[in-house]
Amino acid sequence: MNYIGIIPARYGSTRFPGKALVDINGKTMVQRVYEQALKTASLSKVVVATDDDRIFSHVQGFGGEVVMTSTEHQSGTDRCQEAMEILADEAREVDYVVNIQGDEPFILPQQINLLTSILDGSTELATLIKRINDEQTLFDPNSPKVVVSQFGDPVMREALYFSRQPIPYQRNHEPAQWLEHHVYYKHIGLYAYRKDVLAGITRLTPSSLERAEALEQLRWIENGYRIRIIETDLESHGIDTPMDLKRVVG
């Protein structure tokens, strides 16, 4: 199998404009993501997909590979698909595209390797989950939760639903006791798409569940795609706001 890593990095973030170029202890966020992705043994290539001349020039400046994509994309998934179209000749040999979030400067190569380990050709889509152990994460709407199927083999589980609310609701227990009576998982926003599936899902129109929760993966599930999941015990630190950055790096 041939896996390519694509890092969507737009400039106009609503909650943190220009965050791809913010300095984190001497390196920009996008450079840190890129360098971490390069350490991943399973990826044959890593490319930044941006919509901004400043990010484009910066990535070229530190020796990274970058492509310019449209400013009109609504998601990183759409940006990944355009990047694949731009890389048409090289993309012919690619089996899976790994979407590495541009706001994950501390992404670990082990997480990416874990995700690619379950890509076998039949897998349409895949992502990571992590067990929730604290109430703050459980009830934080900015940390999406995942309901997963149970096949017995933990490597064969699939996502049933994603929500910003804790699911299931526990009728017989107070919210403060929910973690004692059920295993909840949060979603780690690292995706792998089979190449043909990526092309297919980017042609879908937004679904009602997606609009309600503002989670694009619900569109895929509503349209019959299956998202395979694998559990990691490694933490992820996405940077959505200046406060997130301050919390992580001090």
C-alpha cells in the first residue's frame, strides 16, 4: 500500500486567524506538523495544501513540499481532494490519503503509523479514537465524541455516530457518574481515505446531521460510507484558539 500525507493549512481560521504561521518555540505550527509527519515511516510523501501565498512561501522556505488550493473549500477533506488532483501524476500510485490536521503541531508519528496499520484496501475511511477519562473532555462540545460498534476484535470496530454531546445519555445515573458506568471515546481528528472514496465523499452535498453537529464525517455515514476506527492511548493537542496554544506551550 502507498500512503500520502496531506496537511491542509488555510490562513483564515475563524477562531485563530493565521494560526498556521504562529511561532511555537522557534518554529511555525505548519512547519512542526510537517516535520512530525516526515518522521512517519509509512508515508511515502508529505505535502502541505494551502490557500494562502504567505503559507505557500513559508513552506517552500523551510524546504517543504506545498500546493496552492482554492480559498472556497469548506473542509480539509475538500482541500485534500484538490491537492490530489494537482498531484495527478504522482497520485496514480497512491492507495490512501492521510489528512494530517494543520493545527496538530505535536502529532506523533506513532499515531499516523497506527492509523495506516488498518488500511488494507477494503477499508473505505479510517480514524483514531481515545478513551475519555475526565469530565471536562466528556462535556466539552469542542471535543467530538464517537459511538463505536463492537465486533469483538478491537481493530475491526467502526464508528456508528459522532456527536459534540456525550452519547449515550445515561438515564439512571447523574452526569458526574457517567464515566464510571460507560466507556466514552473522543475523536482524534486524523483521517485516512481510500483514494476513490475521497473523490466520492467530496462530491456529496452537506447532510442534515452534518449541519446540526457541524461534523463533516456525519455526511459520510449518512451516505452509507463506513469509518473504521482504531484506539490510541496517545494524547492529541489540537490548537483551535490562542488559549489552546497557551495551555499547551505555556
